[in-house]
Amino acid sequence: MPKTRSGKWSMWLNAFFLVAIAISIILVNVLGLLSYDDHWWDVTVPIVFFASIVAFILGIIAIIKNKEHSALVYVSVTIGLLTILFILLHSLFISD
């Protein structure tokens, strides 16, 4: 478990990101209650992706400045980096 405040925030923000995405996928693909074309998706995605990017930044701060060595912080930084890469690469191939 992280010991620093920024490490804990990083971990919990990425936990929020993963849970929100998982719930969204379950509501759309498994239960069929919602659709990706609805407005809720346009609001949910920026909020959870922003949370993951903030978690990435806080994780980097925890590792560099506060010398945090928790595995969960490293996982959080990795998830944040993958989120950033997804945003950058996805925007290159959108065909709307």
C-alpha cells in the first residue's frame, strides 16, 4: 500500500477509473441498459479519463519527489500512461 498522500490519491483515482469503465461496459454490453451513443457516455469518458491522467501525474510525483516504492503506485502510473497513449492514438484513427 502507498505511504504518501499523492501515492494514495493516485491509487484511488485509478481505482475509480477502472470501476467506472467496468460498470459502463457492463451496463452497455452485458445488460443492454445504455448505449455508447447516448449523452451519458460523452460526460462519463472525460471525467474518468481525466481522473486517470491526474492519477498518473500524482503517481509520478509520489515516485520522484516522495520516493514512493509501492507496487500499486507503479500500477497506477502504468494505467495512467496507457490511458494517455489511448487518447493520443485513438484520436489519430477516429473516422467521424
